Amino acid sequence: MSGKIGYHRVYDEAASDGARVLVDRVWPRGLRKEDAHLDEWLRDVAPSTELRRWYGHEPERFAEFRRRYLAELREPDRQQAARHLLEIARERDLTLLTATRDVDHSQAAVLSEWLRKRGRPGEDAPQ
């Protein structure tokens, strides 16, 4: 993989982040689409509505959220979206964006780590 994979808040100032992809299921509050500076919005890779609501961004639930979200990433629609993200990362840097305040306890953090592991030589890409 030639590009780096990272994550940031979508509200933060856009820097030289490479491809900027929003990985939230719902559009961020108070953000106009023209102000988001996105390359794309990939809802299919986001956690399910049920999982997102259960988690509620409560840090004490993060380990279980991570486990459940990684299980969801094995679903066919999310696998296809993950392959798309890996293709982007092979070409250039990739920044996963989320509206979550605590980005280190977000799906963007989990997804970033998961993609980096799958992008290493010798690792299996998403099926």
C-alpha cells in the first residue's frame, strides 16, 4: 500500500489529507456539503444504525462496539466498501472522516486500523 490511512473529525480544517472520505451513516450536523471538502461519503462502511445507537459514544462500551463493528465489516456490502477504500489507499493517502468528538473511540479509528492490517503485504484483503 502506498498511501497512509488516518482519521480525523470532519469539522477539522482540511489539510493535505489525500482522499477525504466520510464514513458516518448520517450527515454531520451543522455542516454544509460544500464546506465538508470531501472526496466522497461512503455510508455502506459505517456501523449499522442499531449498533451506532447502542454504542452512543460511551467510552466504556468501546471494546464491545469495536468487536461488533468488526463483525459487521464481514458483511458483503461493507466488504465491497472496504475494498473500495483499500483501492484508494493503494493510490494515495486516505483520511477517514467522522463527526464524532472522540475520534479515537469511533468507527473511523476501528476502520483505519482494520484497513491498515489488510493493506499490508501478505495480509488478506476483505473478501
